[in-house]
Amino acid sequence: MILISILSHFFSDFFVSFLRPLGPYFVEKFSIDSRTFTMSLSSITFFSSLLQVFFGILADNVRSRNIYLSIVLFINIAFISMIGVAPTFFVISLFAFIAYLSNSAYHPLGASLAGHYGKGHHIAFFSFAGSLGSAFGPIFISWYAEKYNLKFLNIFGIAIAIFVAILALNLKILKLEKKPSVKISFSIFKGLFPIFLFVALRSFYMNVAHMYMPLYVNFLGGSLILGGSILTLGTISGTFSSFLGVFLRKKFGNISVNVISVIGMFFTSLAFLMTTNTIILSITYILMDVFSFLSMSSNVVEAQHSASKNKAFASSLVMGTAWSFGSAMNFIFSSLFGNNVPFVMKSLWLMAIFIGISIPFQIKVKREFSQ
């Protein structure tokens, strides 16, 4: 059960991570501007992730978990791999929406399976696998696009989709006892809202950084592969810091992890805007990802701990729904400033300040519940 949650998370996020580094490729191939690309991807992420809370409630009560898992994984991977044969950017957006919707349907159940035994390091491994997939996806697809122009990507993707779906279908996760439905009360929302707010704001920051960084590198004269490589190195580094965050939470508490995360994001963002040197820019961006990811798994564990009877719902709220609000903020931001890529990237330090302002809400609610 833990194995399939980890393996499926890797492949799910590996394929979903294809779109962001391909921004410069789509801009050139379909003669669109950067604002069109970023607004399209932000709106797709928003609407698909917003429904994750529904999928979280569904995942807490679904009986045939292996069938459910197989279907959503196959759709997710297969439709992303079809972008290579899409004739227009509109069709790519349609394929992406279907894939992202399936990805949202997958995550609550995947996180619930990983956290079934209530062990934080299982969630850490689950997040680690997804982050690792997200890390290798950009460099792979950047290299593939430059070398093969996305030809035969659909054959490769569908083959992987069939393999993962069959694996999920045959694992004995049906034996999990079905728990009686637990009503979602206002108190659960109240307890999770400060975490939700923090993750939503951090998601806005990460959405902007990950989506615009390849465009910014291209603006500075760098190649598609360079942008994808920096994105990959940042995400790989983030996978380890996310894992570290879980252990820091256990020792010092989730709020301390969030404080460290925000302080690091603020100072690395400031350092990022002060240089155009490729090496220094790459290092500062990687450190931005290190501090961004530090609080990722920690907040999921905290949410599941706060709503232990509704783990899939808690996971969906602080992963999918919070990410959807982050994407919505990015959509609005991109609609205003999307064509001014340097300005967008140099606004990240200000976003970090707003993330930090949300932390006192966590302290207040935590005190209320402890009393």
C-alpha cells in the first residue's frame, strides 16, 4: 500500500510537471504570448485543484480503491502525454485540464494511503516521491522537446500509464476496512483554515516562481534545457528539504518549520532579484525552492493530525484546494503583469512577506484548540 502510493505519486507528478518548462516552446510554436500561457495554466490548475476537496470526501468513502486509483492514474498520464500530437494550444489546454483534474482526483487517496498508519515519515516518503517526479519531469521534457520536438511522447506516456494502472489494479488495497462516513463540521474547517491560508499563499509564490523561471531564463538568453535544468535542480533539492521538514516538525513543531521556510524564501528572493549571472541566479533559485518545499510535507502531516478521522479530506484541503487558490492568485497576477516577466520574478520577496503574515493565525488557532 505504501509502495503504490509512493510509486504512483512519482509518475503522476512526473508527467504533470511537463507543462511549465515548455512555456517558451509553446510561446514560439503557437505564437502566443507569455501571459496567455501562464493565465491558461493558472486557470487550469485553479479549477482542477478546487475540486480536490470533493475528491477528498469521495476518497474517504470509496470502496474499490485500487480501481479508482488505476483509472485516475491512467487518465492523468495518458492525456499529458498527448500534448505532442495536439494541433493547437487550445487542445493542449483541454488535454491539460483533463490530466490535472485526474491528478486532483488521485492526490487525496494517495496521501490517505500513505498516511493510513499515522506515521509522519510515510507522508514524507509520499511527498518525496511526488517532488522527485516533479523534479525529473522538467529536465526530461525540455531535453525531449529540443531533441525530438515531442514526437512519440504519446506512445511513451500511454505505455507508462498502462503499467502504473495495472500495478495499482492488482495491489491488495481493497482489504482496507471501510470506515463509517464522518461529517465535515465547521470546527474541522476552523482548525485547518490557518494551514490552508499559509499553503495557499505559499502556493501562489511557488506557482509564480516555477511558471515564470523558464520564461525568465529565456528572456536572459538562456536555452529551454537550461530553464528545465534549473527547475529540476530546484525541485530535487526541495524534495530533500520537504523530507527534512517533517522531522523538524516532530522536534520543534509545524509553526517553527513555517517560520524558517518563510524567512528563507524572503532572503533568497531578495538575492535572486539582485543578479543576472546564470550561476548565481541558479543557486538562489534552488535555495528558494529548498525553503519553499521545507514546509510542504510538514503542513500535510499537521493537517492529517488535526483531522485524523478525515485524512483524505484534510489532505485535499491543504494540498489541492489551497493550491487552487494559489493558482487563482497567480491567474489574477498574470493577467495584470504576465508579459513583464522580469517584474514578476522580482516581486517574489514581497509575496514571501504576505506568507509570513499568515503565521500568527496558526498560533492563535493552535492556542484556542489546546485550551
